[in-house]
Amino acid sequence: MFASKTHWLVAWTISAFVVGLVPSDLFAQKTIPGHTAYVHPDPWGARIRENQGVLKWQDSNPSIRWWGLFKNPGELGIKVLVRGTAESVAGLKLRVGDQEHSSVGTSSEQEFTVVDFGRFELKIDQPSHQMIELVRGSGEAIDVKELRLDGPASVDAFFNLKERRNAASVHLMYPVDRQAKVEAFYTEVVGVEEPIGTFYMACGWHRGYFGMQVNSKTERRIIFSVWDSGNEAIDRNKVAKENRVQLIGKGEGVFAGDFGNEGTGGHSHLKVLWKTGAKQRFLVTAVPTDATHTTFSGYWFHPEDNKWMLISSWNAPKEGGYMRGLHSFSENFLGENGHLVRKALYGNQWYRTSDGKWHEITEARFSHDPTGKDDRMDRTMGVEDNQFFLRHGGFLDGSLDYGTPMTRDPVGQPPSDIEALLSK
């Protein structure tokens, strides 16, 4: 049953189209740029450029994939605008679900070939993401400019149309009183999925962030960074000395330096192959050193050494107080594989105030970046094994509204092995 006027109109139009009452050109063509596609199986297996599409696509990577959120069933006409030799173009096929079509005709459009794959039947009973996969045969490299859709199923179909192919960034915002004098913030994180270009951020606050990153197939990092004061967004060389955070200390094997392009500040990381599916533990402390400075320190529990280690400590100017704005997030910082699922569990959150009292965090609110508002609906949070989870990417169904609150059950007892770190 169609539950809205829009769905009723689409249903009527489909029926009218079948009996010949409505002309076939009623459904305007929808154009999906090639630069929104993903290369399979190697996401870096072809060049993708804004307004140019997929360039030099070779048979070592047999397919490229688009995903769209379709809201209506029915016929879906699909054409693809490509540039290549007659042999390579002739070998193209297109898949939607369990349907695969070869070309039913071609035409020329300037230096391109329009390949028509005919009509597919989309059978859905509720809005869902569907993959459209262009499969190539052997032959020379092909350029793919765009995907063209028409027909009843294309009505109101939602696609990311931008060159930025990253999954949306998603956040857990913890409702801590802004006036609370938070001197310590503790969180546990379990990375469930491990795509390259993932940052699972455990402990975020108004001056920095602390978490774990997947940098390549052979490199992972624990990262602790603190922002400078001032308004410089790009170049730390433009930040006056009195506005810079100063390194106080760092752990063995930890690199410390500068960062920019997202604000500026002090960056530190430890290269360590933290394990997917294993609990990682993080603690940030805040110690006011005078009326205008606070030292922020990040500690990570090393599972193999079975002990806490300092990542780094930074003295931040124009502070003199404690932490506020406590949060966690998950970020996809590489767009080439923004179609892969990222998921992590965040649990056992605690903060301690300057009076020595621990407070358990059992509520979080969901938020996302502008990509999650305008371009990608595959982002959500939930509760699993009494931990909050964040999931984004993968073009999975089940988005969540911005600001949705969730709660988990209290654990009731803060970890006992972190007290010693707070006396340092």
C-alpha cells in the first residue's frame, strides 16, 4: 500500500503508463555523475575527477558501482555515457540486483558513446539503497562520464552528486553540564570494521581529540591532538607563540609535531597495530597550571604491555579551566572507499570532576556533519552489548535523525586502574 499522496501519484502514473494513458517521457532523466562512483575491487584502481568521471578504467578492476536511495518501485531505464574503443564498449554489462543486461543499443554524443541497457524492474516495498554496477570485459581502458536514469523507479531517487565520496562523519554528543569542572574523561572503543581511512575518535572535548586510526594495510595509529588558540585554520606558521600549545612530554615511540588545515595545533601519534574487535581504552586529563593555561594529557592502555602509557601532554594557552563539550565520533577521511561500512562500539564512559567524584555517562545524542544532512543517508547510531555504536558508510538502510537521544544501562563502577594516572 502507498501511504502518501506522492506514492499514490506514482502508483497511478505507473498504471496509466502501462495502459498507454501517459507518455513515456513524463519521467525526467536523472543524471548521476561518474565522479560519484566507486571502483571495485580496488578503490584506487582508476582515477576519478570532478566533472570528468572515472578515467582510465581497466579490466584489472572489473566493475564500478553507484548507490542510490530509491523510494518507488517500477521500471528503471539506465544508460551510461562512456568513451572507449568499440570493442571495450561492446563488452559492457550492467547489473541491478539479480538483473544483468547487455547493451540494447548505442548512440554517439560528441566524443562519447551513449550505451543503453534497457529497462530494469525495481521491486521494493519501502525506500532502500540499491547498487547499480557497470561491469566491463577485456579491452582497452574506458572513461565513464555519467549514469542516466529514467522511468517510474527514478522518481525521487536520492544520490550523492558531489565529488566528495566520503561517508558522513557521525558523532555521539554527551550531555555534560557546561559548568562541570571536568578533569578526566574516560572511554572504551571497539573497532568493528576496519576500512583504510577510518578514524574512531574516543575522547573529544573543546580543545582536542584522542582516538585510533587505520592509515593503510600495514599502519595504524593512536592519535592525540590539541588545538592552538586563535582563529588560524590552515597554517601553523601564522600562529603567534603565545597562542600555540606547547609539548610538555610524550611517551616512548610517540611522534609529536604540528598540524593544520583543520585549525592548527600540536599533534602526536603512536604507530601500533591495534586490533579490530579488541577493546581500546582512552583517558584524557585536564590540569589547570595557572589562570590562563591548562595541560591536557592523553593516556592509552597498551593491551600487549598490559599497562597505561602516556601518548603526549600539551600546555594550552587561553584556558586555565577544565574540559567541556565531551563527545566521540567516527570519521571517513578518504573518499575513495566511502562506500565501505565503518562501525565502532563506544562504552563505559566516565568523567571526573575537580571534587574527585566520578560521573557515568549513560546518554548520548546522535549528530552528523553536513554530508550527512545533504548527501549521505547511510548514518546511524544505536546500542549494542550495552555500548553505543556509530555506523556510517556502506549505503545501508536505516538513517537516524539528527539529535536523537539514546541511553545505555549504567555499569556502576569506574575503572580502578586509572586513579594513579590522575595523581601525576
